Amino acid sequence: MSGPVRDDRRAFLVTAAVVMAAFSIGAALQTVFVFRPARVGVLEPGEAAADLAVRLSVNLVTVSLALAACHFLRLGERRAGRAAVTALGLGVGVGTIRYGVQCVVGIYREPTLRVAAVEIGATVMVVVLAVAIAHAQVAGRRRIREQEREAVEQRLRAASAFSSLAAEESRVRREVADDLHGTLQGQLVLVQARIDALLRAEPGEQEAATLRAGIAAVREELDRIRETEIRAVSHRLHPAGVSLGLEHALRLLARTIPPEIEVETVVAPLDAGDPLAPADADTIVRRVAVLRAAEEAVSNAVRHGGASRLRLELDRPAPGTVRVRVDDDGRGLPAVVTPSGIRLVSERLEALGGGIHLTASPWGGARLVATVRERGASVDSEP
């Protein structure tokens, strides 16, 4: 038996015992000193004490029997409806025993059906009320534990999300540094070498034409570096269009796909009530996460799948949930899927309460579904 279950059972029995004992003691005192004044006078303290002791003993024995039955039947672990029905039957049984003991010890010397019904009914009410109060108390304890567990899980998810974000930031910084130090720097060195060669050329008509052609080539190279390499580095730092919305960013991603590949983009516009519509910091993080998954799917389809057709779809499978689906007509998934390239993206989405689903596409290629949600929304894991 686990610790919480044992504690709940103990709390249930203690609460029920307190309620039943309080009713038992109160009923005995009330019966002796209020409802039967003719038998008790100032000159009969001994009779009053004996009568009270007998009634208290019978009532406390009844309480003990009821608690033992509650423990044996595990009423605190049952659903409220079943516990109420069981408590009703338990009350009838215990009430009958109580009335029989009262008749045996002489409390009722001339028992009647009416008195029996009143005594048994009173016992049933006490048992049912005690079980209901104890059950509510245990249910409250369970709710508190669930809330505490959810709070711990949320803190763990937040810590995991921050850790994933830190790892992603470190990776992007390293890639940007490599690009700046390697590719861009090397290309700029080559451009500088061309300019130096042009400066060393002797003036003349033929050399002037060569100089103009060289300057035009340098200009084209600088334009290529600006349009391709610098944009790529900038996109790694912050994907294009993500600040304006996931819809806009996904359309910009579709434009970067080579023109020889047929691209179909199906976008369900996100209004202000959707989780990724506001441009706060948390929203930007979620947009970037789901967009990175779409980028990874497009990259794999083009580089590894040999796809000639792509479909990018943005929709809302459930309230507060956004889904991006990428289909291709490439070579499809291998026999053993090892999505190492999307593992980091998948972990990042899972830390944000979403996930990635990778299956075969109806087109014959691969299908990647990335889902992201706002806090508290349910995740639709189906593709």
C-alpha cells in the first residue's frame, strides 16, 4: 500500500470516528438529561450516571463496529455514489445491532416497531453523514495532491523547455559563428583578393574592359552573399516573418523552396483567439518551435527524399491547438525510422506541450505533423 493511500485511509477513519463519536456522545447526553427527565432527579445521580454509561458504551461499540466495517469495505477508496449506497446498507446493519444490544442491556424493556425504526433510522443518518464528510475530506486531500503534482510537473516542463531553448540557442550561436568565421569570411577574402587584383591592373583600354567586368563580377558576388549567406545566418537567429504570425512565416518558408518543386500551401488564418496569434514572448517561442519542425520536414524531403511535390498545411485540430502538416511525394520513410535530425525539434515541442508525429504520406513520401498548444489546452496527437 502506498503512502498516500495509507494516509487517506487513516484520514477517512479518523474523520468518520470523530463525527460518529460526537453524535453518539451527544445523543446519549441528550437522551439521559433532556428527553427522560422523569427518570433523573437531583436525588438520583447514581441512576443517571449508570444510564449514561450504558448508553455511551452501546453507542461507542456501535461506532467501533461501523469503523471496522468502513475499514474492511474500504469506503474511502470507493466512488462517492458507491460509497453512499454501501454506507446506507452499513447503517441499517449497524443500527439493527445497536437496537438489539439496547434491548439486551435493558434500555428498551418493551421494544416496539416504531422505536426500532427510529433508532435504526437515526443510526443510518449518522453513519451516512459521517461517511459523506469523511469521503469529502479525503477527496479534498486528493485534489490538493493532484494540484501539487501538476504544479511540480509544470515546473519540470518549464525547466525542460528552458533547457531545450538554451541548447537550441547554443547550437544556433555555434552555427552562426561557424558561418561567420568560415563561409562568409572565406567568401569575403576571395572578394577582397579579386579587388586587389583589379587594383594591380595597369591602365589601358583592354585593362579597363577587364576592370569593368571584374567589378561587375565582384558586385554580383556581393549581392549573392547578401541575398543568400547573410539571409541564411539571419534566419537561423530569427526565422523570417515569425514576428508577424505563423501563417506569414509558413508562406515565406514555402517561397524559399526551389522553384522546380511544386509547393501547395493551405493555411487556416489564426484570429486573435488562437494561441499563436498574440505576439508575446511565449508565443514567439512556440511559433519558432513549430516552424523549425516544418523547416526540418521540408529540408529532409528535398535533400534526402528527392521530393518533387510538397504540401504545407496549417490548421487548428482543437481549441487552443495549432498544427502544421508537411507531406511530400519523395522516397518515403525507411524501414527503420531514426529521426535524429528532428530529435531536438521534437524535444523542444514536447517541452512546450506539443509534439511531432512522423508517418507515411498518402502521396507515397513522408508526412510530418508538428503540434503546439497554449498552456492547458488538449493536444490532438492524430495526424
